[in-house]
Amino acid sequence: MRVPTTGLFFLAFVMIFVGILLMSLAPILNRSNVGSVGTVILIGPIPIILGSGPFASVIVVLALLLTIVALIFGVILQRRR
């Protein structure tokens, strides 16, 4: 089953838009000054994992899992071609 490229593009655009909207509204909806941040940066096969705040470990693990899922989807989509 082939997914149209325009459908994937639209889905990615909507997901990015919703993510930016949620990130913009989070400080307004959360009145406390406590924040956490975490990210995974991939430079080739080497991951750089960063995090700060009380929930940084949870956020970093979630970011790492999402990165692994994205890499798996990338490999699967490459093999289908």
C-alpha cells in the first residue's frame, strides 16, 4: 500500500503546527514557574541527549523513544521503495 506523498506532507505539517501551538500555550496554561526540557540531537549515528528540570529524565526518555520510532519508520519507508 503506497501512501501519497502529499498526505504525508500534510500530516507532518499538521503535527508540527499542533506541537508549536501546544508549546506556545503551555506557559500560559501552567501558572507555576517550574519547567522541564529535554531533547535528542542526532549527528549521524551518535545521539546527543540534553535535559534540564525536575521532569527532564522522563522527557529525555520520551524524546529518545520518539527518535527511535522515527528512525524505524525511516528505515521501513526506505526499504519499501
